[in-house]
Amino acid sequence: MKQTIYLYIQLPDQTDFVTLGRLTVENGVGQFVYAPSYPTTWVLDEVHYPWRKEPYTITTNNGIPNFVMDIMPDAWGKVILKRIYAREKDTPWSDLDFLIKAKNADRFGNLCVGEIKTVTQKATLENFQHLVKLSDFLDFSVAMRKGEAITRIQLAMAQTTSLGGARPKITLVDQDKLYLAKPKDRDDLINVPQVEFACLSFAEKKGLVVAKHQLIQVSQQSEQKDVLLLERFDRIYDLQSQKFKRLPMLSGLTLLDAEWNSTNHQRWSYPLMANEMYRKGMSQQDIHELFRRMIFNILIGNDDDHPKNHAFMYLNGRWRIAPLFDIVPNQEYKPQGLSMQIGIYGTQMGRENVLSMANQFLLSPDQAQMILDEMIGWEAELIQYYRAQLAPHDAEIVISAMGVSYLKT
């Protein structure tokens, strides 16, 4: 079956959208071509898809370029779409089906999707629920998890975000800020919002660049539920237009030109990511930040550090690493490796492995060792911080996941 979509883009420092190009997919092979009317040679992924008149043929990702995969609904969004369209769609869903049916308002970055060549106001409409509706979203997410009927009113809570993962989430507005709200899920072993808040807060305290965050409590059915709020760093409110400008974004997966639905994870690599950051003109400071984040993931035992959980943003005329987000320790066991390659020994957590490719992060051996030893020294403070911030049961679970012992030998 042949399907076609059009991609619209809000260029840097602009408020209007223009047509970026056309993507056609047939039998798992895609053809992407930039629109003749596209007014500039600036593109999101100039390394792998530089502007040209000729079409690109894509044989990976079921025919979809990685920079388009970045705006695909996540697992939570796909579940919602299947529920909403269950009565009218009885054929298997294709990736383009998900892209077409998903709402554009809360997509990652500055791309939107449409079915016609010309940008329409409807396609780029922003329509976010207010933060005060958060309790309604909690009711909606519980109903979704239980497989209960969804009311027409609850459908307003049915966002199909491309921001990653199978956990419930929604983007809400409060004055001139957009927040990604992440509540505790029904089957969580620990209070995940509280744990993620603690990890982000500790990382920020230690100088890492993290997403602005807060932990709030929301009443739901006479109970107080914890919800983590992350300020959307890919949106900036424009006072003149009274709209949110969308910042160009790329996931780590796109930067690496890697595949998600594949068993081949050779390109899932921190040193390679550092190289690609350098190729995109990112600063030495940003590349050093990536090195510190890699160590921090080992320190807390976060082995869900896959390339989609890294992002890069275009701001003030250059690419830079986006704030840290989505960091939660393994809740079931102490991991021995990360999702991404660390050094010459692959994903294995270990001191020698962390230091083995320091030059790829623009660090001398002495500089890398100094950073590593400094972060190892956070161990006692982190344990104390967990015990002060978390319930005793949760604190002991996340303390048991810490990988600092691997970094000492």
C-alpha cells in the first residue's frame, strides 16, 4: 500500500510554518523529497539529508527518515490512537497512519504532519489543556490502563506525544509555560515521579544541565498523587504573536543515524554520539556534559539511557545538547551495563571502560579521570539525598541500583 504525507516546519526565529517536503512510503521503502518552494537550505539533519532537489530513498525504519521518526507517537500515544480509532480502523496500523492521526500540537521539535501540500491553520493549531485539568488526566490515564470506556470529555486528554516511552504523560499549559506532566503509573514498583525528581534535583545540584522540574501533588478520588512536571524545553513563548515558538530538535537516535526497531545497536554509542556532536558544531562544553551524563547514568544505575533519551536543540544559531531528562534507576536489579556503548568494552560499566575513549569526548586522560573521581565522590551524598527525599522502601531500591562500585575498579 502506497501512502503519502507532507511535512511542515517552523524555521528558526519564525512563527509561520512552511512546507518542508513530501514523504511517500510503499512496501517499507520511502521516498523523501524537499518541496521546491522550501525557502532555505537550512534543514534539520544536514549530515544525512542535506537539501537537494533529488529525492532520497529510505530503506531503514520502514521507509521513514530518522528526523521524521522523532515525531512519531510514542508507545503511550499509539495505545491512545488505537483506542480512539478502534471502531473505524480494523486494518493493521502503519507508521504513516500513526503520523497522520496524531495531533501536531505536542510533537517533539518543530515539525508537523499533514495530508496536503499546503500548510493549513488546522494542521499547526495549538490547543493545550490548562494545568488545572491535571486531575482529569489522571482519571483518563487510569481508565486507559483498566481498558474502560473513554468519554467524549476525556478525549480532550488524549494527547499522542512523541516524547518517548509507554508511561502516561500529557503536555499542559500554564500562562507562558508548557509542562510535560508525568504521573505515577498504576503498576509502578516505586514512586517513579518522586524518584525521577530526586535524580534530576541531585544532578542539577551537582552542575549537570537538567530540564526545569517540579514535583506536585494532585487530588484524585480522595487521594494525593505525585506528578512530575517538566518544562518543555523545545517551546519558547513569543510575546508578539502570543504563541509558542517550536525549537528544532533531534533525538540522539537521529544524531547517530541509528535504528530503533532493530537488534543491531552498534551505533548506540556515547563516543560516537560525541563525534556526531562535534560534526554538528556543538561546543566542547556540551561534549564534556555528555561524558558526565554517561557517568551519572552509571552512578544511579539508569540503564534506560537509550538514544531516544538524549536530545539536541537548535537555539541562537547553533546546535547544543538539550537538558537532561528521563533518568530513573533500574527498579528491579543492579545493572551491569548501559544501553549505549561506553568505551572499548562496549556497554559494560567499569572504570577502565569509561576512561578508554576519553579523547572522543575532547578530554585528556587526566581530565577524564578527574571528572570520574569527582563523581565517584558523590556516592555518600547521593545515598543521604535519596534517604532524605524518598520513602524508605523506595530509597533502598534505588540505592541498590547504584553502579558506583563499578567505577572504582
